[in-house]
Amino acid sequence: MITDRIMALNSLQQQDWAEAALLHRINPDKNERRFYFVSIGPALFDPYAVIRMWGRIGGYQRMLVTPCQTSLEARKLATKLVQRRLSRGYRLIQGAALTDDPP
């Protein structure tokens, strides 16, 4: 289920989306298997948006689209989100573009 959605988002990323990052936090001792996916791309009515998807790997997931006015604003928000997750123990699995501060 989650793999299908991430694969669909990855295929969109290759076509239209500029940047994306997939992060995991897996801790067998705590029975913890979480993922966090962040991407920058177009929304229905906005040219730029930050798309987030998170939840348990193989389980229930949530999705949130945050519209932005400019690409720089979207990149700053996405970078902030990725850095926050990295500070909370997530590991970057795919997409290193959003780990650096935007120019």
C-alpha cells in the first residue's frame, strides 16, 4: 500500500517534480518502523507546494499538501522539515537535495 504510493510519487517526481526526500526511522526494540516523504511540486491551484506523507511502513499513512507562493519558500519549508526529521533520528533513504539550506 505505502510502497505503491511512494512509487507513484517517485514516478511523478521524475517527470514534473523538482525535489523529493524519503526518510526512515526503524527501531526494532521499540517496534518502530516509520517513514517520512517530502517533495516539492505543483498543487492543484498553486504552482509550488510542499507535499508530505508520513506514517508506519506498511501501515496507515497521512498526507498533507502545503501551498507556497514561490519555489524558494517551498524549498525552505521542505528543507526545514527534512532537517527536523533528521534531528529526530530519521535516516535519509533517497534524495539528498533537500538536506542543504537553499541559497
